[in-house]
Amino acid sequence: MTKEIDLGLERVQKIFLKLFPQGVPFKVITVAGTNGKGSTIAFISSIYQQANINIAAFTSPHILKYNERFVINDVQVSDEKICMAFATIEQARNDISLTYFEFSTLAALIIFTNEKVDIAVLEIGLGGRLDAVNVINSDVAVITNIALDHTDYLGDTREKIGLEKSGIMRKNTPCICGELNPPITIAQYAKSCTALLTFVDTPYIGTIGLLGEHQRYNAALAIKVVNELQSVFFVNQNQLSKGIEKAKLLCRLQVKIINDKTVILDVAHNVAAVQILANELKKNRQSTVAIFSALQDKDIESMISVIAPLIDEWLLPPLRVNRAITMQNLTKKFNLSSRIKICDDMRSAIYQALNAKQVERIVIFGSFYIVADALKVLE
């Protein structure tokens, strides 16, 4: 029996202890935060690859293929290895029910153990304190930043959300935080559990592989994390800078040129992430069409309002997932002056955008699901 979300560690902890009575045989970096987790992990992974250190990454959600969640040295793990890990979990769990994410987390640990990785970077799926990844005691904990998202589960203030994310800290263990305006609860929690908390607030100034000024802070955060493990896995200065320069990440300000138009794909799905996207669009004012949709539990009006001044027309395709907002409700989120058009599907939206003569730029954002739909059409 599996549920989509069922926060709590009791079930997954039982199976984890059964599978790993001695703990996992590799160093662990856990990464929590509202935005920037994927980028920070991409930087860390790229740096260690430059140093020929076996680095695994467990991330979520995937965009096109489930295997994207399990990557070793930038290569997705095969279906066969994932199925073998699932069979091992099935054998161990008896009648204990697990969520989809708990299954995935345990599978990652089994695969990374079998593949004898040196370090695994594990992304917290939701919150921190009660997330399945938190059954593991990490060697370094990372908190990227704190913004309002998943408020039904994590609380409706940055202080409450900061406290949930802080749950990944451990006694006498480094926690590196990249939030420039940290809620007080992060330092309070670190003090109460005697974690070794460091804030990173200076951007990296070298060449970086990911677009966007905000990525300089994620790069600086990644370097600080790698420095914490230098005594075990040494990385020299050249490998560090090369790793930052060569980092890649799908669908974070990803640019394609099609029919002489700039197409930007970005999984921005909360207000803070959309604000970053808007800041990038501002740098080059062009006639811009947005292809947009979102999940109904998001602050959609605020997401629209921070970027609306930069958008000339909105094309709205439906999302085919349970949590998607209906087209009828989505249109109500726009003010009367917005030019909006409902499309039958993603293919139709992209076709219209690419064939509009006056359009120079197309930006596709709002959810991992909408970007996945777009990639399937574009590719």
C-alpha cells in the first residue's frame, strides 16, 4: 500500500534499520531548502567528478524519466538496478506501507551501496524533519534557502518552515546554510541540538556553468560543503573551479533557440523561484509569450503578478495531473488587462507560440509537470 505524501519517519526507519543496521557505507550530504537544492547538488556533484571521486545524487521530482532521481557520476541508474532495489525493499517491508518517496529513498540507498559510491548527496523531498531522507545521519547538512511553499505541510511562516528544514541538523555535525535572510528558528535549532552552523552569504565570483546571478550563491554554498569534507575527500582549487564551471542542470533557466526564437524552460513553481526567473527576463526586454500552468495548492496569483509586467501574452495548457488547477479557476487568477488564451494541450500552445511572428521569446514555467510536457513536445 503506497500513499503520495504521509510525513513521518516511523515506518521508513524500521525498514532502514533492517536494511542498514550499521548505517550506510558512504559519506552523506543532505540538502534541504525551498529553492536552489537542484543547483547546489549539481555544483557539488560536478566538483567531485573533477576530482574523480565517486559521487551519487538522489533528487526529486524527475522531469521526464524516473531514473533521473538516481544518478552516479552524472549517469542515470538503469531500470534493472532500480527494480532490484525495489525487490529488496519488498522483501524487507512485510506489511509496512511505504509512500512513493519512501520507496525511492530506500532504493537510492540500496543502489548507492551496491555501486560502492564514495559520497551520496540526498535531496530532501519535502521539509526536513519528517522527510524520509532524514532517517540518515548526514556528515554535512545543507539548507539552501527558505520561502513560503508547501504551507499546508510545513507551516505558513518562514520561521515555521525554517524550523522544519532545520530538522536535518545533527549534534556536532556541520550544517551550511545559504539563506541570506535566515529566519531566527534556524540558529535557535542549531544551538539547541549543538549543530555546527555556518552561513554562506558571499557569492562565488569565478565562471559558473548555470545561468542566473542567484547561482553564484549556490556555487559558494557548494564549495563550502566540499570544504567540510576536505580531510576525507581532498579537492584542489583547480578541480573546484572547473566543477563550478562545468555544472549542468535540466530546466533551470534552460535556453533553446527554435525558429529564431529564444525558448526558456524553468521549473519555477513558487513565488521566490518565479521572482528569480523575472529578474533574468528583465535583463533583456523582448516581446515575450508565457506558456504557464500550476498546481492548485500554489500561490498562483502572486506567481503571476511578479512576472506579469514582462509577459505580453499568456498561453494556458491544462496539466493532466490530480493536483492541477482547472482552466476555469486559472483564468480567474489573471487581472482583466492580461492577454490570456486557453490551449487544448501543450503541443497546441508551443505551436502557437513558435508561429507568432512578433514573438521573440517564449518562457515555459509554473511546474515540473508543465516543463516535462513541453520537453516531450520539443524533443
